[in-house]
Amino acid sequence: MTAKTAKPALAPRETLAQVRLFLALFAVFVTVFSCTRGAPEPEGLRWTPRVGFAAFGLSARPISRNAMNFEAGNAASARAVDENTIELRLRGDNDDALPRTWRNWFYAKLENVPVDVPVDLKIVGGGFECLYLPVFSYEPRPDKRNTDAAWRQFRESEVTQDGRNVVTVRAVFTQPTVWVARWHPYTYSRLVGFLGGLRGKPGVTLGTLGDSPRGRDTPSVTVTDGASPRAKRRIVIHARTHPGEVGSSFLLEGLLRFASGSGPEARKLRAKAVLDVVPMLNVDGVIAGNNRVTTYGVNLEGKWLPASTAAGEAALDPDKTPPEVQLMHSWLLERLDDGALPAVALNLHASAGQPDDSLFFFPHFGPAARGYAAGESSLYRKQIAFIDSWRSTQGAPWFNPPATDGQSNFVSRALPESWWWRTYGDDVMAITVESTYGRAAKTSRWMTPEDMRTMGFNLGRALVRYLDGLGPTPRGGLQASAFSGGYK
């Protein structure tokens, strides 16, 4: 047997070196798991550093190139090219977690801007090749004020598209500090403030899905009256899967103001339905200023990943599904236990499309005449009926016509609508809604946050009409025969 040789004791200098190494590694650990991706924690919000998502096997690499250190701020750099030209360079999510083609959201503070003379602000590196009108503010802290009045939109005469990925604003600024953004910012702090204003409103219950990977509450809102949910239908709506798509948050403000209102249509909605809303699924991504992904670089939209068949149609793969989706899925299954039959599921987004694009949808399948099976054509008819209901309350010019054949490729994907179809078939009218930031109803006027709220208000009215079309609440499945379909 070979005798074990005792390790020699460390010299004091070696011990000190190891202590320094340990402290350095510990500092890196703290930075990785408590950094807010270049954005300070919003005041008044609960924040507990967590490392649970590290076990999920995802990178927690902190942002290194976000030049904007405030909530939802995002830009790679801002520099003076000459005395009257400023270049604002866009930054990809988490330092290019996605290709440049997905760069869109920016929110930046510019200082030492020349005043009372024409200035060219060149916004470089965007991924969408279309004209848009950014917004600007002279407020000392518009990120704290959180009101529409804090922001103004540049005029169309001041903005040109120069080449494929450059938009130039030529304007005369009156203050040396200017905040600029792709559109009106809608931060996590703003959402928390808005939800606080709903407390005590008729039928409103505020809740949470649980903690995000970075320890923030992921809010939920339920609106209904006190009657038994078993006599009602359920409407499920979620938004801000993609953090930079701020339009959906303004639209939800309008919907929730309607649903919690005192008017006869609002009371009817609360009597007929349980409205469940997740207003901001990707809260960490929003705070970080990302456009499309989480702070660990994952697009949540296509991550409703099914488990094995043996686990049941409603189950998700616990090893591959991101934490945010798992949170919503668990919350959803708990909500469905109350007996209200799910009837509508809306997936709210906002598109950075062409200026004359109006709100549009992604329907699925198509009419029976195109060869679709009974359940498939039934879902399509319900989707068209819902779109028609919203057109009737808002006005047709605010919408792009829906596709006459939505096709069936969503079935094999892992979208929220894929989950609803896999679990409930045509009983649930599940569809993606894309609001837009361009010209309002194809006029010369560009969309405002109040336009979005009005569309949300009228969405509430449309939901009442859509539920009326379903007839009495069945206990054995929803009625598909109420709709004849056809886009008028």
C-alpha cells in the first residue's frame, strides 16, 4: 500500500491570492445573477435576486453594450458625427442574441444636443426597412412620469428613410437634453402604476403568475362579476411576449378600462365571461430594453413545447419550456379549474410594418370549401366572426382584411394557439392580433396611444357581441353552428 502524502500548508501569500480569486469570482456571480441588464430596478417594485433559471441551462451573460442605464432603455451608442449631426446606433437584444433584422426597439437619452438650429439625428442599424416616426421628450425623467403628455412624435416632414437600415430625423430642438424612442415607451413601472389604479374597480382582481427568472412579479388581472364561473365563458389574453411591442400595452389599457367600467356593455361582459389577462409576460425583457427575447436570449413565442403524449395534451415539456411560459401555463391550468369554459384566447402583439398597415390577424385554417375538416373550418369561421365583431365596433378602415386561407402550419409549431388547438380544438377561438404604429385608419394622421386605447375599448365591446353569437353557455362543448362565416 502506498502511503498518502500530506499536502503542504499554503504560504500566506498563496492563501491571500486564493481569497482574492474567491472574492473576484463571487463578484462575477453576484453581477450575473442580480444585474438588471443595464437597467436599474424600478422604484417600489419587489426585486429578489434569483438563480432558479440557471438550472434551466440558459446563459445569464450580462449586457455589456447597452449605453442606456434606465428602465427599458436600449441603444448601442450615441455620438456626435459633426456639430449638427448625431448618430444613434441600435443595439440587438442582449448584445445580438438575434440577427440585426430583428432590431427595432430603442429608447435613449441624448445630451449636449445643439439647440435652435437644424440637427440631423441618424438612427442607424434598424432591422425593419420601412418609414416610421420616432417620439421625443424634453422631460427631465419621462421614464418616471409615465404619461402620454411627456412625449411628442416627430412630424412626417421631419423624417426620411435613408437606405435600408437608416432613418434620419431633421429637427430643431429647443433643449440640450432629449429623450428619443421608437414609439411611446410602456415600462414595467408604468404597468404597475396602471394596475394600481384598477384596484376597487368593479369586478377587478389583481394577481400574479409568480416570480420571473429575475425575481419580479409577473402580474395578472381577472375581471368578472360575483356569479358562478360555471355559467360563464373564459377569455384569456396575454401581451408583451416580445418586450419592444409596446402598442399591445396601450390596447390592453383600453380593454381593461372598458371591462371594469360601469356601462351596460361592461356589466354584460362581466356577467357572461371571466376575463383573464397577463399584461406583460416577459417582464425582465421589458425592463432590460429588449425588443424580442428574454434576458437569457430566448423568444418565448414559439416555446409552448408539448410534453410526451403520455403526459396529456395540455402538458408542456418541463425541461425545454422557458420559465416565463411555464409560469403562465401553470397559472392558466389553475384558472381553468373554476369551471368557466374557455372560449377566446388572444395573443396580442404589435408590428413594425409599413406606414399604411392597419391592425391585422393571423387566422388559422380556412373554409370547408378549401378542403378543411369540420373542426378546422369551424375555428376559421369563429375567427372571422370575431374579426367582424371588432370591425363593427371600431370601423373597417382600422383593419387589414384577414387571410382567406390561414393554412395549418401552426398545428406543428409550439405557439400559444398551437397549445389551445391541441388541448381544446375549435372550442376556443385562439388568434394572434397585431396592432400597428403607422397611419391611423389609412389617413395622414399617425397612431397615438389614445388610438390604441380606443381600439382596446372597442375590443371589449366586440367580445360581448362575439359571446352573444355563441348563444347560451353549453356544458358539453361550445356551439360551432352559430357562425356562417364569410368576410363582408
